[in-house]
Amino acid sequence: MNQQFYAFLDTAKKTAKEARHAASSMGYLAKKEAGKAAAAAQLNVQILSKKREIQEAYQELGRTLYDKHIGNDTESDTLMEKLQALDALHLEVAELEKQSGKVSVVRTCPTCGAERRPGDAYCPECGEKFNADAANA
Ligand SMILES: [Zn+2]
């Protein structure tokens, strides 16, 4: 067998390997994308339901205030409890919205395009070494 033939075999092997790698990366990315979309959708549902709770809490607070106004005495503790519950709900929504913002930020490997997680020193797909500052950014 001549050298050209070996060169051809080598190229063929390499191409097959690259094709396999590309296919597996694409499957991996598609799965990752689907997972991310599901996580984002789930977060959005949570945010919406929390916002609905906030609307209900506002209504209840308004009713309590009005009751006080018309002389149905409401204890100050009750009002404070409702206000604190609203504070907590607002915090929860802010936290969920922060998470949902993070979900949509995708960092990828410059070599194969696989998603990288913060703290990854190497690409989980192709083994590319990431520089430390970029991995932590
Ligand atoms: Zn990679």
C-alpha cells in the first residue's frame, strides 16, 4: 500500500470521527436547549403564580385597610403581617427573575459550541481547556 492510500485512510478516519463528534455535540446541545427551555418555562410559571399571589395580597391589604377606615377595627399586627408577607413575595419574585435571567445566558465552548458551566476548566464535550478567567466570568 502506498503513502497516498494511508493518507486517504487517515483523512477518512478523521472525517468520520469529526462527524461523530459533531453529531454527538448537536444531540447534546439540542438536549441542553430543550432542558433550558423547560427550566425557563417552569421559572416563568413560578413567577406568574407568585405575581398572582402578590395581586391577591394587595387586594387583601386593601380590604383590611378599608375595614379599618370604616371602623371595623383591625389589629395593627394583622396589617404588619400582610405587609411582611408582601415583602416576602416581592423578594421571591425578584429571586426567580434573577434565576430566569441566568438561564437565558448561554456560554459556549469556542471550539465545539457545547454549553459550558461556570467553573468548568475543560469542555465536557471536546476537552478544550478554558482559560480560568473566562470560565469564572
Ligand atoms: Zn468543546
